[in-house]
Amino acid sequence: MNDETTTYRITDFAESERPRERLARLGSKSLSNAELLAILLRVGVRGENAVQVAQRLLKTFGGITGLHRAAFDEVCAQYGVSTAKAAQIKAALELGNRMKQENIERGSIHSPDEAAQLILYEMSALDQEELWVMLLDTRNHFLMNETVYRGSLNSSQVRVGELFKSAVRRNAASIIVAHNHPSGDPTPSPDDIAVTRAIVEAGKLLDIDVLDHLVIGGGKYVSLKERGLGFG
């Protein structure tokens, strides 16, 4: 028998090397992304065990973030991924995202990284540009996120007053603005800097601090505040 017919089952692994057994023995942190994904897949296909299928999925979609970003139908279309398996994968990724948000929402936000971690996963998965506003209270506790714009953005399209409506209604002490670059490159554009400058000036008039403007892309972020862009 050749490899194509003998390597598609996890049970072909030594018991001590099977992902579920390793997770039970060593904990989930000891497993690779492919092994964790293989536990959700449970079985492989002819010629590929579940770990190999998982490795292929991660390569196809560019990692966990790409898999989260992919449309449900795109995941289902992959060889060896049924509708049920795709649903399990999507559900698990979303649960991980929500757990991260809950952990951050309980505390205060004191740095660009803490703010970015609250939205990085979700914004990186968007397939079109969106601009969000994060509202914070006087102790920098997260209050809510609001999507203000969706679609291609430039400085002439953004009405700065729209960004502060919810902040005024909720009596927020400060805001953090964030938007994504679907291209995956979070480098701020001249328009991003121009919009930031206008938002900061409007915040001064309204007595609402603009703590930062984050640009998200490809699972990374850039803080315009840290770079001194638009906050001079």
C-alpha cells in the first residue's frame, strides 16, 4: 500500500502523538495551530490525515486570521471540509475572539496595544474598509464599539461630527478611532493622517479626548499617536 492510502487517519499516529491525547496530557498551549484545528476536523481525507488537512487550510487562507476572515462558503469548498466542519471551525474562532474581547472589556485600556487587541482579530477579518469608534469612560474602561463608516474612505467622505455622536450621548470621556486596510498593509495614508488631525481638533472643541487612531491590517496595527501623525 502506498502513502496515499495509509496516512489519512489520526489513528495511524502513535497514541502519545495524537492531538487530543496530547492536549489532555500537556494542555492546549502545547499544540500547534494545525493540531488544534485537526481536533475540530476529527478525521482527514484520502491521502491526508486531519493534521495535514489543517495544515493545508492554514496555508490556503494565510493562517488563523485568514481562516476567520474567509467566507463560510469558501471554507466549505475546501477538500475534506463539510458544512458541519466549517461551522465548527467558524464557531471556535468566534468564541476565541469573544473571549479576548471579554477579558479586555473588564479592565482599563492604557496603551495602543491593549486597544488594538480588543479589535485586531475582528477588524483583520473584514473584507471591506470600516471605521470604528471605541468609547471609554473617565477611567479608560471600554464602553462600546460603534461602526461609523463602511466602504472605501477618504478624508473628504468622513464627516467628523458623526464620530462623536455616540460619545456625546453616552457621556464618554474619550474615544479611540480605528479603521482597517483590507489590503493587509496597516501603513497610514495621507488621508488617514488628515482625518486624524480633523478628529483630534474636533475632540478638543467637544472636550472629548481622542486617545489614538489605529490602522489595522493583516493582523497588525499602527498607532498614529505613537508615530506622532495627526496628533501634533
